[in-house]
Amino acid sequence: MTMAEQEQERERERERDTVRALRALEDARAPVRLRATMAVGSRPDPAYVGPLVVRCAVEPDFQVREMLTWALTRHAPDLTVPALVAELRSETAQARSQALHTLSKIGDRRARPAITRPLLTDPDDEVARSAWRAAVVLVHPDHPAGPAQQDERQELAAVLSTQLGRGPRATQLSLSRAMVALGEVIVPELTAAGTHADPAVRAHALATERLLRDPDAGFEYAIEEAKRVVALGPDGHEG
């Protein structure tokens, strides 16, 4: 067998491996899908990107979804980011939330403009929570900010503040963590929310400010204490 023939045979074997791996991603057994995803991530190939993104939208197993995200981070952002951004327009909530989650792990700022106000205020809690985390990661809050970046943080803080008081405790904690990660830029928004007509919004704003001042404070304590303060009113009397 000539060298050219050997190379052709190796290429055919790679193609067969790709086909087997893609079939295994759709196996009915979660452990098989998990192993297949690990294998795909260990051998990045542009042919895998599209099927991995598609699988994210329908995969029912949490561990497999996390592995799908890992496998996508192993591929070039030039391939993954456009495919994931396109998923943000999907009508399927899981497609949107998983794409946002994966974009937050990739950390490529080219995706930031795609995380729009409709995603940050998405009626699905999981989508909104994923959007909050991704947006905060992609504005690089831990880095020194110039004027333009400071404006971006302020705009994000303003949108996030509209979600104060939303949903169950886990959702509120996610929002508080996202806002606290933005730093002092959230203070004016929290101050304004502290006078909101809805006591749930006021309590959430107060709890978030306490977490900003004392990151070691537990959210449960902060929110319960904030509720007591709201209930007592500004004069310290229940009314």
C-alpha cells in the first residue's frame, strides 16, 4: 500500500469514527451519550460543532449537557460562537439557556451584543439566569474599565435591576450574585429599587446591597433580614 493509499485509509477511518461518535450522541442511554461527548471533546473536529449545538437543545441529562458545553469549549471560538449565538433566537428555552451557559464558559466578548434585553428579561427563569451570568462574564467586571466599558456595566446594571423581586429564592440569588459581580455600579440602581412600590423588590434590593457590602453574608440571612426591615418601614415600626 502506497503512502497516499495509507493516508486515504486513515481519512476513511476518521470519517467512520466521526459517524460513530455522532450516532452515539443520540443513543437512548445517558452513559453512552456521556462517553461519546467526552470522546468528541477530546478530539476536536469542526464536523462536531453543529451536532453538539443541536444536541444541547434537546439533551435531558444534566451531566451530559455539562459535558456538551465542555466539548464545545474545546473547539475554536470562531466556529462555536456564531453557532451558539444563532441558538439564542431559538423558540426552545433549553436551546437558549444552554447556548448562554456555553457562551459564558467560552468567554468570548464577541457574543456580548447578542445577549439582549429580551434575553436578560426572558420569561423562562433558566434562560434569564443563564443570560445574567453570561452578560456579567462578558463585560469583564474584574478588569479595569474605560469609559465605554463603564457605560456597558451601567446599562447592564439598569436592566438587571428591573428583575429584582422576580421568581423563587434560587432565581433571586442568581440575580443578586450577577449584580454583585458588577461592583459599585449597581448601587444607584439598588437605591432606586429601595423605594419601589413592591415590597418584594425593596427587600431583594436591600439584600443584594448587603451582599455587596459583605460578600460573606449568606443570602438567606440577607433576604430575611431585608424582609424584616421592609416590613418595619423606614421609621422602624411595622405598618
